[in-house]
Amino acid sequence: MSDSTRRSLLVTALAAGVSLAAPRPAAAEDDQPGADERPKKGDLLVFSEGEHEGSLIKPGDLDLGGPPLHAWPKDPTSSVIRSGSRLNEILIVKLDPGELDDATRAHAADGIVAYSAICAHAGCPITAWVKGSEIDKDVLKCMCHNSEYDPRQGAEVVFGPAPRRLAALPLAIIDGSLTIAGSFIGKVGGAQPG
């Protein structure tokens, strides 16, 4: 065997070994077809964090008055969790249906409402459930720039620099599971570069 053939075999073997040893992404589901597709009618909702991550969310998992749960949509046919885009993360909160305005009630399921978890200001994540600065009720809050949204009024902006409300996601309860009943109402994501 010539030196060039040996060298070629050695380089090929090393390259194959490197590709085999390359770390796999932590979220292999993100690579599945459909993982980055927007939520679709009929998708189920699963926990996006915590000890129940990936498990179906049932209406009984939510406490009346919050705090919200963080969720991903899940294709019920392929079982692909649509976690390939941060724009798909959803906040779900259970409220008294009597507190919801008519438009919000129309896309709620027994007082349970769902909104994009991405702030409409700069695209930061909504992470807090706190007493509002301008209203005496709990609101969804982006801690980055202090935008606050009232989930009872279609997640309209009640404080801060956000230029518009959070995108809402219509819900239904089908066979005891929270199910997406339509596409996002409104634009998902921030108005300014994040």
C-alpha cells in the first residue's frame, strides 16, 4: 500500500470518527419535520417546561386566576412537538369567564385563554404574572422592558412600550384535552429587533 493511499484511508477514518463523535443537538425534536411549523387547528397543547415537559395539558392542570402555564403545540397525528421556533411558545391561563370581554370569551375555552409568549415590543419572552402597574389585577409581563398585557381583554397593552396586544390563540376542549381551534389572531413577535 502506498503512502498516499494510507494517508487517504487515515484521513477518511478520522473524518468518519469525528462525525460519529459529534454531539447531537439536545432537542432532537426540533429536527423533526413540522417542529418549526406554526400551531395548527387540531393541535394539542403540552407543557414546555418543568417536570411534566412534553405531557398533555388538561383543563384541570390550570389554577383559576393563574399563574399561566408555558406550552408548545403538538401535532396529534405525528406526535411532533412544534418546539422548533420560539415563536410557537404559548402562555395558557385560566380566568373567570365573567371577567373576559366578549372578543376574548369567543376564543377561550371555559375561561382558558392562550397567547403568544413573545412580547410584541422587542420579542423578549413574557415571564411574569404580577399585579399590574395600572390595573389592580394580575397581568402578563415582559420583565425586559416592562410591557404588561391584560389577558381578560385580549392581552391588550395596559402598561409599557409594546405597540400592540399579544397574539391570541383560539382554544377548544375536545375529549378532555386543550386543543387549538384556529390560527394565531394577530402578529406573533416583536415590532423591534430583539
